[in-house]
Amino acid sequence: MLIVVQVAFTELRLIRVLDRIEQLKEAGKWSYRQPKKQRGVGNMSKTHWDYLLDEMVRYPLVIPKSCLNVLFEELDAH
């Protein structure tokens, strides 16, 4: 019984939200586009991509000599 009440309550909230959105649309106060997130505003910490780039600089790519030999052999063949 409790689950049925929770579902009904959730549906009621959803209906109210959708009604409010319709009211805002009719008043011209509802935007169909979401504003873009601003980067670098305030105290923004590093993103995952920033950490990845730091790691790439810190640890250069090491290619085993055997792989380089195969690569150069294929280049010479062409």
C-alpha cells in the first residue's frame, strides 16, 4: 500500500511541475535551451581532463624497442 501512495504522490508532483512549465511557456518565460555552463568562474578546480594532460606530460610515452623495429620494418616495406 505504501508503494502505491508513493507512486501517486510522485505522479502528482510531476503533473504540478508540467502544469507550471506550461504556464511559463504561455507567459514566454520558459526557455527551451539550457544555458551553457561557464568555465573558469570562481574557484574552479581541475577537471579530469586537466589531470590526464598533466599525467601525459609527466610520463612520456615509452615504446618498446621490439615494437619500434616492427613499425620501421613496415614503413620500409611501403
